[in-house]
Amino acid sequence: MSEFPWHKSYPDFVKKTTEINYNSIVEIYEQSIKKFGPKVAFKNMDVEISFNDVAAKVDELVWYFQNKTNLKKGDKIALQMPNLLQYPIVIFAALKAGLVIVNTNPLYTADEMLHQYNDSGAKAIIILENFASKLEVILSKTKIETVIVSSIGDMLGGLKGGIVNFVIRNIKKDAEGNPMVPKFNLPNSKNLKQILKESAGKKGTPVELGKDDTAFLQYTGGTTGVSKGAELTHGNICANVSQVEEWIGNSIDEGNETIITALPLYHIFALTANCMTFFRYGAKNILITNPRDMKSFCADLKKNPFTAITGVNTLFIGLMNQEVFKQLDFKGLKLALGGGMAVQDVVADQWEKLTGCALLEAYGLSETSPAATINPYNGKHKRGTIGLPLPNTDLKIFDDNLKEVAQGEPGEIGIKGPQVMKGYWNREEETKNCFHGEYFLTGDIGTMDEEGYFKIVDRKKEMVLVSGFNVYPNEVEKAISEHPKVLEVGVRGEKNEDGTEFVRAFIVKKDKSLTEEEVIEFSRTKLTNYKVPKSISFRDELPKSNVGKILRRLLE
């Protein structure tokens, strides 16, 4: 078997290796500002901001960090908000100030937030006011000194922004009928809009950054339970952007593309692909705040003819079930990229028939910045595969003894390349355990065919993939076990009829009065919604090993 069998399947225009074209993400940012200044960079809720607008706001925020806080290069700042115009601004400002970003899922419970803030050592946070009440509960238990609160309407302009904020705070309710912005009291917090107003026209001092400087702590379950921060450097992200540039070639029309960003920017897929790569291409980035509201989502798509879209399998299914979406004009669509979870063949087939554009599957992890493999862009894509390794990337498949398997045999995928993380933050032993030499062991079982295309056969036995996010049974079991009426609990994943996964919990009661509804409600106080079990089964006993460990594979 040749050393890199996938090279023979590369499109003619793709080099086997590529230069990493940037020393830092800030270099990518600065080049794009200079190149595309007056063009529209981001659009959200019908409001557009140009690259020059972004630059002005970024400079103002950098000045504030450097002159009005104790933050210095290398300090951690948590960002917790959905896709809004201010999100990319605070991302680029934090990076330009030399800070390390801790992206935090806005839907996290207070307990999950506390773990992430303390594990990362975050000294600052920028949080949407909708989630500030949860921060209030735990703030005194963290090392956070600087709290900046933002509102949904902050970047939408005077009258519109004011109306949106009034409606969100006083009229709209969430799915459970609760206020969208629960009351909170953070007396030492600052308001983002006010900060930008007071810092208007000011610029911070440039910070020297290189490939080895950490840019993100991207929290993930990794290949084992507890959520931990994958330490991604500026070099890791710059490598992935450069690899994708080589892969796409001249297919992208710089300054004239429109990309739909429905996946949240705190997810590594959207962060690198949409926010970084398409910013480098000068694309107009349509930020979708709530893609679950399919009616509004499709209305945005109708108003914004798009040339590129990224998403997960369930997102594409949801869109194709909307009559409005089916009526759209897709003649300009040139790139549809699926990742985060397996793209089902039937979905890819329906998508291509409807839009005339192939739905290309890619593969990666938080630990790989994320892209490791992508299907070719020149019509040589193979449905049902995750494509070919990117330039400068080597994949090997190992058996349980970490010996390389024969071509076509299944085993654990290992990834080597410049996009692979530095390691897990403050977890030396776990970092060591997930590497075999220079190869990051993914915990995903895969195969490679004779042309070098890879396919995911299965995932690590006990991990559950819900809507593109890893859910680990340990974490769910820990949360449920804290209920006083629960004696024992085991958790595993099951599949819906459409192939998507959900969490199922098996429980031995301590108190006979315990109900399924009670367990689910309790879980919601401890876990983000996608981690909450959708099914509860009560049992008299759970299968165990001879040392008393619950055997999840035997739960039924």
C-alpha cells in the first residue's frame, strides 16, 4: 500500500502539500479588512455590516480590553451567545487583543457553565443577557473579573435595535412560556453597546502573535467523558484555512460569495469554515440566529440568494421539508458542505436532486480544528464517504493493539497534521492517552477503500451523537444519579427511524414514586437540552460486570 493512497484521487488542481499562508488568525483578518473593506461582511435580521464596520468595532473593543480591564495576552475570555452580528466582532477583538477564547454553548446550564469557566480559568466573559441569570448564580464561584453583557438588538441600529430588545425582554416567551430574558443582577457588569459607544474611534495596541500562540479552548468530550478544552493554536486554525484554500482552488469568487451560517459559531465547524475561511474569501455571511424557526429561516434564505451553505444532516432534512425552500432558485449554489454528524445517502441524494448541487460530506473534530477529510469539489465525490484527507494530513487506521490494519479493514482512525490540537488544556495524561506518536486517536471506527476514500463505520462504542454534538453517558448518568429517588442509572444512545440518535436512560428506583417526567424535568436543570434523555426505562436491576460496573452494551 502506498504511503498516501488518496493522493491519486486528488483533483488535478490540488497540491499534495500546501504552505500555511498565515502566522495568525489576526493576519487573515487584517488582510480581509484591507481587501474587502466596503463589502458586506455579515448580515443578521436584515441588518448588514461591512468589513470596515467590523474593523472599527473590533478596534474599539480591543482598546477597551487593553485600557479598561486587567486582561493581558494569553488570558481566557468566555463568549456565550448565538449567531448575532456582535459575535464575530467579539471573536476577532478577543483574538486581536491576544486573548484565548473559550466558546460556550448558550444553552448550557449553570453547572455546565461553572465547569467550563473554572476548568479554563476564564478571567472575562461576554454573555447575552438572555443567559445572564445563570451566570449570576455561579459568578462568585469563578475567577471571572470582567463581565460584559450584550442584548440581541445591540448591533441592529437605533430604532430597530430598541424595538427588538423591548420585544425580547417584555413580550416574547420561550417554548415553556418563560421570559426570554429572566431577571438578573450583575452589579459590576458592563454593557457591550455602551462600551463601543464610549470607545468610539479608538484603537488598541497591536499584540504580537505567532503560530504557537493559543487561540481557542474548544470544549469537547474528546474520546472520553468529562468535557475538556482542546487547545487550538493560531497555527492550527491557519493551517486548516490554508488546507481548505488548496482544496477549493479557484472555485470561490473572492468578494462575491454569500454563505449561510445556520450552525452556531461556537461550534468548531461553523467557527473555522464559516467565520474564518469565508471571511478570508470576503463572503457575505448570513448569520441565522435561530435555525429551528424554519419559517423565519426560509424567509431569510429567500431574501438572500446564497452560493454556499454548511450544515448537519438534520438541518438539510428540515430545510427540504419546507415548501418555501423547495421553491427557491438554486442556480447560484456552488457549495453545500455537511459535517458534524454523518450525512445520510438518502439526504445527499434528495439535496442534489432538489438543488442541483452536490452535498459534500466532510469529517473532523474539535481536536483537528476541525477539517481532516473532505470530499473532492470537482465531481469526484463519493457518497457515503467522508472524502479524502486534506493536503498535509495523514490518516491511519489502527487495530486495538495500535497496529495499522490492512486496506479495507475497520479500525480506529488516527489523524496527523498541522491542524491537530496542541493537547487538552491542563490534562497531560489524557492528552498522552489520545495520541499514538503524532497521530491523534479519534475514537471513530473507519475504513479506507482502494482509492483512498474514508468511511465512518461506527463511533466509539458508548458515545451518542445528538444533532452534531457529542453526548457522553458518564455526564448524563452523573446528573441523573443526583436525583434523590434514583438508585442506579445507565445511559446509552438509540436511533430514531430517520437514523438520528437520542439518549435513553435505564433506571433502578430508590423511591417507587419516581416517574419518567420527574427524571426528565430534573435532567433539564442539570443538562443542556440535547443531552437530556428522550426516553426513560425503569428496571429492577441493571446488567453489571464482576466488579460492579454497569454494562451499557447490555442495557435493554
